[in-house]
Amino acid sequence: DYQSYDVQIPLELSCVLVSRQRSIIKDLEVVLPVNLQRLDCPPSKDSVAQQSSLDAARILLGLVTRRPRALQIPDDAAQRLSEDFAAVRQEFQVNSGLCHAWLALARAQCLTFAEEVLSPNRWHTVLGCERQRLQRCREQTNACC
């Protein structure tokens, strides 16, 4: 006396794939080419400090992204985000799903500074990082061809 059906419920699931070369997993939301450093040199104080900094950054991101508060995006910021995304989408030929990743990055950026409203400065920071990332993706793609 009942019916059942599948309901697609989006989850906020963060998954990071690390690969030495181009990933065999398709349809990734965000690809981040990493600039490699020489691995044949012995560890120095700087590399140990970098490791502890990386661990601290991971903990911070884990805590910030689990905070349940929503990010407030004023109308002018939403308009700017939309215009910037349209321009980047044309320039770098990215898919529309990247906008959701950008909103998650903007939220994390704001929460890192204990802000609940997306300001123009925070948005410009996220946009600058994304432009750098997309440029590195373009360079990596051109180098492989």
C-alpha cells in the first residue's frame, strides 16, 4: 500500500583526488595543477614548516566548511559574481557547474575571516585565485598537446 521512487538529493561531499598525471576520473568540478618542487633534495626546515602549515590549513578548511551558517550574498555582489562568471566562462570555456564550486569557495573564504556577508574584497580574492587556477589548467593542457 505504498509507493517508492528515487529522489536525487545533492550532497555537500568534498572529495579530493590526487594524481601524478592527468586524472582518469572524468567530470571533476575543480582541477588544480600543482607546481612541483624537486623531490631529490633532503628535507629542510622550510619543507617541515610547509608540511605543518599544510596540516594547519587542512584543519582550518575542515572546520570552516562544516560551519552550518549560510553565506549572505547582497544583490550587487550576486550581480558582480554573475558577470564575472559569464566572462570567465567565455574566456576559459568552463562548464556551468563551476559556479557552485565558486560559491562554496566564496563561502569558505568569508567564513575563514568570520564574515557572514560576501564583500567585494572577498569576491575579488576568490576570483583572482580562480583565474590563476584556470590559467594553470590552460597551460597544462597546452603543454600536453
